[in-house]
Amino acid sequence: MRLSRLTPIAACTAAILTLTACGDDSDHTTIIDGTPPLITTDSNFSNGYSAVAAVFVSGQVQDSSGVKSLTYSHNGQPARALTLDAEGYFEDRILLSLGSNRIVLEATDNAGNIMRKVKTLYLGDTIAAGGSHTAALRDGQLYGWGRNNYGQTGLGLTTKLTDVMGHPVTPMLMRSAPKDVMSISFNQNHSLAIAQNGQVYSWGEDKYGQLGRGDGGRHDCSKTADCRLDISAIDGIEDAVMVAAGYKHNLVLTKDGSVWAFGANGQGQLGDNTSRDSSTPVEVDFSAMAEAGHIVQVVASANSSYALDDKGQVWGWGSDAYANLGKGAACTLANDCTNINATPVRINVLGNSAIDKTAPLSIEAPLSAEKVTQLAAGRDHILALTNKEAVYGWGLNAASQLGYNGETYQGSQNAWADIITTPTKLPWFTDKDVRRVYANGNASYALIDNVATNSTATNAASDNAATNNGVLYAWGMFGETNGAGKTIYHDLDEPTNKLPSLKDIDNMAMGAMHLIAHQKPQIQDDDAVNEDAAKAEQLFTWGWSFEGSLGNANTAHVWMYNTPIPVTLPSQL
């Protein structure tokens, strides 16, 4: 990733006559006294939502009088030292807690002068999208809408669109949900949430035990004992920091780095060294993987599971039918392969490169070896974002969800294959400021900063050009409704700005065919934060409108909307 801009920090250093707060990316960089050290960090150390239970921070501290120390404090806890080499370079990971995290880097030089950099990161997702149901959090309260045939919107009953009353085509408060929900994750027809105390709750479809609440007490929805209408806790898991909803199975990451799984297991996607379904949590078996680090992210797809550790290593288990595990070949009958992978294997996403500390310090200088810092998984394709803002992908590519196999390229000699069998660098992302990647179904998205204003050009904007942050680029399966009301699909060959009206997005969630995004609050005055402006965050939905999945009563049923629609949560009750 690129280093933070040096110019604002240099300007701060010159202005040492008074206490000053300055810096880019809302740094809250503070000069305590005198001439402070210069802290340069990569852009992974930035404010916003985090999909990973750690921040990978690297950079350099410089000072003419020498650097005495570099420390970090997390949520007010006692400061801990970061190791500096002879040139002042540092690299470490800081584990995050569920919810809001305030991290302060503090550098002290030998003269006692201090420089601080402060970041606020939120671990968890406050929006979620499943097959056709959607939800959002506000002040710990959970609101849901959309399809409710398995009770997945948390109202305690099933409904259908034709019901005169009760079907949630607009957001409705889930009254039986905990009042302190911190993170949510949906997929297909089931729902998961984490409360502030780390307890995991589940509801909706439970045909395969994917709610993790055992075999008794299910309700009848589409057939005998196939769902749960109540929002209740899952026994046996404490201190959860992350949930990942797959298609028929789910994963939970706990504070100590343990991974738990429940639901369908026919391909070993629970990772417990069996192929037996489990309606209660089982621990993923990493015992044979001595080199595995502390797990900091989990993601789940149709029949496969993935984890990222704090060394930047990627692990996978479950189905390899579409080369999901990146071994170099799809696990099919033609390849004489038994498609059960019941314990994690390491996926070699990229080679390690040495740190070049002889290179001159600049905004483009590499500070550390490349490592994976975030994962995303669709039905059967996987994306990996690195600290160098590169994106790698592998797995199913029939709809160009990895790239270059869409309407323009498909069938040509330059087309990529229907299955990408080993992790492959996606060339489009060179020189892009990629903040996060997303995937579900047969589509992919990237959240990108520093995009030229009023432009969909693929080249990064120059330093002097007006730019937008929080722009979403889509590729793979992308549907649109034509003038006759018919939905057509275009497989996009490469990431494309199909949503030019959206900017300042800081998080989104992908359902099977619809999406929801959160726009960060618009602050009007940098010097005096207006409370009303700070609260003026907005939700937007787009994509397939099915049984109210977009949360707007005026959207047509079975229609594709590609102009994002504002969604309004009701007044707090």
C-alpha cells in the first residue's frame, strides 16, 4: 500500500510554535512540543470499517536527533512497544476488538519530542444482505426487510409478498434481537449476529444445521422442522469477534483466534476432519498446521471455507470442485479426485519478497514484503487483497467474476479460463487505492479511493486532480432491466464504475443478487464537527428487487435497479 502523504506532516513540523493537529486521512496527528519525529505509515493504517480482526501496520519513524521509541495503545490500554530497526522501519499487527477500536501510534525522539497518529477502526459489519433479505444496525438495534419465507428477517413469523400486512418491504425493528448487536452477517435464507458480549445469535433456515443450535426446537416453514423463527443464542461459543455466513454452513472467529463451524459438511467445509454435518459448533482443526498464525479473518462460500492469519497466510478447506483451494486443478472426476478436504491447507497466494530498505523514502516506497491483508469469497471464487493494494483471485470464472471472461473477452484468444486454478494477480488494480474487496454469487466489487472526479477512467488520478473516495467498482455478473422491463445480464470483463452516483462509501454487503452500501457521515466543517452532519449517514440498495429486498415500498417486484435507492430506517422505538 502507498505511504501516507509526507507533505501535511512536513507542514506540521514547520508549525511548531503552537500545539497543532494536522495530517491527512483524518489522522489527528499531534505535535506535543519542539520538533517531533516524522511517522510515515502505509495506507492500511486508516480509519473505517475492518473486515479483519487485526490491522497490519508498517512504516518508518525518522528524526534528526534519533528515535527513542515507538509505541501503540489500543482502546486506552497501556502502551506497548513496536520494534524499530536501525533505519527506523517497523512492521507489526495489532489485534482488534469487536466494535470500535481507537489506536494511537506515538513516536518519541531522543530530545523528548512526541508525534502521535490516531486511527479509529470498527471491527464488524453493520449492514448485511442474504439471498433476498437485508438488514442494518443503528445504535445496537437491528432492522430487517425483504424475503421472509424462513423467518430470516427476524420478525418471529414467516410472510410472503402477497400478505396484506406484515411482510417487511421496508425496514422493521427486530424486537426480539439483542439490544446491543455489534455485527451481522447474512447469506441465502439465514442470519447471524454478534452481541456486544461476544455471544452469537442465529435465525432463519436451518435445514442443514446452519444455525448451530442443535437438532431440537425447530419450526416448520417450507417443510417439517426446517427453520427457527426465534432469534436465540448459539451455545458453546464465547468471545466471538467475527461471523461468516456461507450458503449452508457458517464460521465464527473468537478472540483467541479459534475458528468454529456448523452446518453442512459434505465436502469437509466445517474443517473438523470429518464429512458429517453438524448442527452444533465444531472447532476447525488446525492441529497439523504448525506454521499457522493467529487467525484474524474467516470467510465462507458455497461449500468451502477460508481463513487469514496474522502472518498474511491464507488457509482453505472444503470443496475444491472449482480449484477453490488453489492447488492447480479443479477437483473433478476427470482429474480422479475425491472432493473432500476436511482440514485446512495453506493456499500459496503469492511469493514473499524481501524488504528493500535501501530505496529512498517516498510515497511509493515499499516498507515490507507483500502479504495478504483481506479475503472475500463468492459462490466459488475467492479474492485476496494485499498490503501492496494488489488483488489476487482464483476459482470459478465462468461469469468473469475474476475477470476477462465476459461479453468482450469470452471466446477470444485473450480470454481467461472458466476456472482459474491458481491464485492470479488481477492486472487492473495496478496503481489503484483499493480499500476493500467484496464477493458473493458470481460477482465481485472493490472499494477504491482517489478516483478522478466525473471520470470512470482506469488510470489513477494525479495528485493535483479532484478525486472522490469510497467509489465502488463491479465486475462479473451484473444485471440490468431494459425499457421493456426485462432483466438482462452483462458479465463485466474488468472492474467498472457502474454506480457513478455513489461516493464516500465506507462499507457494503453483497447478497446473492442485491446489495447494500453504507455512506459515511458527511462532515461540512473540518474545524467544528456539526452533530447533525455527523449523523447524516445514508444507506443505499440496488440490484434485484425480490419480495422487498431493497427496502423501498415503491420498488417493483422482480425488477433490477442499478441506480442506488436510499433506504430510511424508522424512528428509534
